[in-house]
Amino acid sequence: MKAFEISDDVYWVGVVDWDVRDFHGYKTPYGTSYNAYVVRDRKTAIIDTVYYRFSEEYLSRIGDVTPFENVDYVIVNHIEYDHSSALPYLMERVDAEILCTQRAKNVIEKVYSDKWDITVVKTGDELSLGTRTLRFIEAPLVHWPDTMFTYLVEDEILFPNDAFGQHIASSVRYSDELTGIDVFDEAGKYYANIVMVYSPQVRKVLEVLESQIDGIRMIAPSHGMIWRKDIEKIIQLYRDWSGGVAEKKVVIVYDTMWGNTEKMVRNVSAGLEAEGIEYGIYRLKESDWSFIMKEIMLSRGLIVGTPTLNREVYPSVSGFLTYMKGLKPIGKIASAIGSYGWSGEAVRKVEEILKEAGMEVVESNLRFRYTPSEEELEKCEEFGRRFAEKIKES
Ligand code: FEO
């Protein structure tokens, strides 16, 4: 794959990671890319690096578009390792000034080197490359404290690092050229698992962006496809996702030991169905949690089914709830159900976790011993109907 010109003298020099299937716990069935860019002018700037395992490929791609001695600046938008760990390899080849936020500088000096020439930039600061200008916009916690966006003013290209990204490996670079994968779905999954926890900061940055930039012709993130069409659509989706906009549908996550909690789940879902509410059911032991998180983000309701095991929540359920709680989905109506044998603490414990996660908990009182009877299964369906009403009213 060659360096790719996305605008006059602006090149993609990233790498495509076709093989990664687990990105620190996030399932990546389509792989990913680590995108970096070169802007050539009277001065030349490199925007971001890549994961160090791909350093040689990255450097070779840079070498295709500029001699290393011509590189004047290296912009570090974010110091997570997938974007910064090739920095030492790049700095061996160039005599360049690094520009980044103060927090990024602190990390670079601790992790990589305190010998480099680093200039700290703030929101609104600009760097002239000759005929063109880079403007910097701090984006703290979108999604790390050090993060910033870089805007190429004259070309109206936003380089927002992780924001607006998707984990997709592809031979094409633009979202509108991609086939076989729904890029908006993947952007949503990425948002739910990487960015959602910082939704308040996303809303702030979207406001700051409006004051700092005149227009966007292209969004060039650090993962996946570059947006040159649907710019307003993806920004509006970020507004919706960060604002908790969701559809009136329900996600049911559960696990089961001997099929009894599963029976309860099926009957609750029959109640939802009877009321015309769309739902999805996911057995946690066998499902992709990253996908489920996207579905939870897009749904108003959540029902959790858990057996009680040794007086605790079933491990696959408690593991998922820990993951979910950390990601802070907002505006959810939730409930818990489950089968048990002796003491049956798990349902109450799940309700407490859902409350701690800031959800509006509808108490189900659905906690049945051993195999649920026909009458108990009827209660499950009735609960499904009541839960559906709550969703309709929300
Ligand atoms: Fe793609 Fe926060 O790293």
C-alpha cells in the first residue's frame, strides 16, 4: 500500500493492521488502521505516528513523500501507544520540533525521551507551514487527558485522532468507498466502547470546534476511514450519542446455568414482543461485549438476567456489568431477573449495580427458585409487558 494523497500535498502515511482481533478487550473483527499524515509546504509537518510494530512500514511511507531532513514538525495529538509508540523510531530519523499538549509532553518525557525539542500548544494556537496553517484544539478526555485535535485551516481538514474513528482495516481510505462493512455501525461501536464514557467532554469539544473552525471538508481520524462525505451526519451522530439519544428498544443480556434464567428471559421477551417493542437477546458468555455496548447505547431499555452462584452474580454477568458501568451509558431504564436455588442474592445485587451506573431501575420482583413454573413464566411475560410500557412512555 502506498502513501495516499488526500488533499494537495497532504498525505495519509498510516498503516493497516489486518490481523488484530482484540484491541485491549475491544473485539475488532475487521482489524484496524493506525492513521498518520504528512502536510508538505515550505515547512513539512507529520501528524501522529503509529503502533511501533509497524514503524518500518510507517517510515517507508513517509520516505515516499518527503525526505526526512525536510521534516520540521511532528504533531502528537495523543500519546496512547497505538499512536505514539513509533515516535522514538521517527525521532531517530528527523530533526524536528514536537508540538503537543502539556499533558502529552509530560508523558513523552517520562515514557520516551526528555531530550527532544517539545513545544506545548493550547486551543487556538497556530503554526504556519508557509502557505498553510495548522490550528490546535485541546480535547481533554476525548478520550485521554492529553488529547488534542489539529485543524489544517486552508484545506478545512480536521485531524481529531481517535474521535470519529472506527476499527476497520481496508485497502480504501474514504468511508464512502468502503463496501461490505457499515461504517456508521462501526463508528457507533467505537464510540460506545472508547468514547462514550467521556460524553460530557465530547459535547464540550463539539462546542469548542464550532468556535475554532470555519468549516470541515474532511475528517481524518487516527483509525479507519476518512470522512469526506457525510461530515454533518457523523458529527450529528456524535451529538446524539453523547447526548444519550436512543431508540425505544430493549437489550436483554443474560447468562444461565441450567436453562432456567434463559426460560425467564424468553418469556420476558415475549411480553416485549406482545407490546411491539423491538429487542435483542445476548448470552454474555458467547457474545461480543463490544457489540452489545453499541446496542445498549442505541437502546432505551436494558434487562439483565443472572443466576445466583455461591450467593453472587453469575461471573460472566458481573464481568460484563463491570465493563458496562465503566463506560457510563446514559438515560437507560433497566431491570434484573434471574433464577436461583437456595438464597438468590444475585438479582438484588444486579439492581444495585444498575442504580450505581445511574440507570432508572424498574424492580421486577422476578426471582424464581429452580425451574420456573407455568405461572411464574406467565409473570415473566407480564413483566415484559409492563417494561415495554415504561419504554413507550420514556
Ligand atoms: Fe487509538 Fe486512544 O488510541
